Amino acid sequence: MSTAEIEITVRAPRFEHASTPHNWLPNNPELGYRLNGGSLTLPYLEPYLIRVMRMAREQLAEGAAESLELPRQALLRDIDLFNGQEAAHFKIHRAYNDFLRERYEGLEALEAELEADFARFLREESLEWNLGYSAGFETTGMMMAELFFGEAEPGMKDAAPSVHGLWAWHLAEEYEHRCVAFEVFRAMGGGYFRRVELFFYQARHLASFGERAAALMMEQDRAAGLLPEATEITPARKRLASSMSRATRWRVLRGVLPGHNPRRHGPIAAADAFLATLEYA
Ligand SMILES: [Fe+2]
Ligand SMILES: [Fe+2]
């Protein structure tokens, strides 16, 4: 697939959260709360990604590169589009996070921990390490988009449109820029074992935060009677959970094999169809 076939567009849609229910994804509450936890990471994670990509951009613009899969100018342009999309993501998620922080107690302490982690990564780790973390997260973002528009879809019925729309937009754009951090990491000399090591590192790092934040929100909603103690496990819910976990295991395996290349992943029709429905400034 050539560069021209993957278009990256920066959009800034609006989502109104005032009437969003606590359990916004009633047919898959666990995923809904995990996505809430994920949303809280973004105003720390995405500015970090932007800073890492800017550092790499400076070096690439000055001629540094061990190998280039794209012409240098195309790679620099992709970095700018990547940064434009990530900047819109964390700003728009921040409005939802403010809303979550008003609803739930104790999120700030978790957020402070994450903020300190990213500051430490920038201070203590090499650019290659930080690019590996960024490329690892980009692979996660791509897998999340495939899951969200694929196996998770049957659970999206009755989702609150505001939060569903927020994630559909974000993940569709994550899918658009699925090659950028990967190609920058490789251009700057990042190797296979580093990529795999940091893929698992970032996955564990972010999951640990997201799971704690999700558990905190679920506990408070259960205590307030806004989320049933145990939701009935219907055959459809069981099928959904097992198809999602099977697909995730398979995608992780494929993503860490040496032949992984996001450029070989074709467009997701449902993601493109969703983006076409968005009105944005
Ligand atoms: Fe993003
Ligand atoms: Fe991204």
C-alpha cells in the first residue's frame, strides 16, 4: 500500500456529555468503564507522544535516519498530522474527563501518578526508548480500533451516543495514523526486540492505570446503585466476551511477530463510514 492510500485528517468534532449515563455501555459495562479509564490517561499520554515525535522530527529534519521507509518529507508531514490528531484527541477527551472527575472521587491521585511517569520517561529514558513506547501504543491503538469496529460492535447497541461517538472518532483516527510512530521508530534505528519489549511494557503500564481507574468508578457506581452488583451473563454476553478476547490474543500475537507492518492493514469500512457522518469545525 502506498503512502497516498493512507490519508490522515485532523478533525475536531463536538460531543455533549451532560446527559451521559454512568453505565454508558449497558451491553458491555466492563468495556465501558475500561474506556473511561483509558480516557483519563489521554491528557498525559498524548502530549507525551507529541513531545517524543517532535524530538524525533527535529533529528529527522536535520538528516538523521538509519533507514527510511518513506521519503523524508512524507515522514515529516505524517508526524505533523499525527501530532495534530493527538492534540485534538486529548483536548476533546479532557472535557469528558472533567465530567468524570465531577462524578467520581479519587481519580486525581491516579492521574498524578501517570503524569509523573511520563515526565520520568522523558527525563530518564533515551529517545529510542520513548519512540518504542510510542510505537507500542500506536499498535495498541490500531488493535483497539479493529476491536471497537469489529468484535466489540455487537455490544454497542444502546451505547450513549456522546461517549460512543467520542471513541469512534478517536479510534478511527488512531487507525488512520497507525503507521507513523512505527515508521519513525524504525527510521531512528529502533529494532525488533526493542519494539516487542516496549509494546508489552506500555500495554502493562497503561492497563494498570486503566484497570484501577475503572475499578474505582465501578465500585462507586455499585455503591450508589447505578450499576447492578453482578450483571446477568446471557449467552450473547458470553459470546461477545469470548470473541473479543480471542480476537485480542490473535492481534497481539500478530502485532509482535517480526513481519508486523501496519501499512499492510487495509481500511476499516465502519470506521470510515463513521468519520463521514461527523460534523466538525
Ligand atoms: Fe489519540
Ligand atoms: Fe495515536
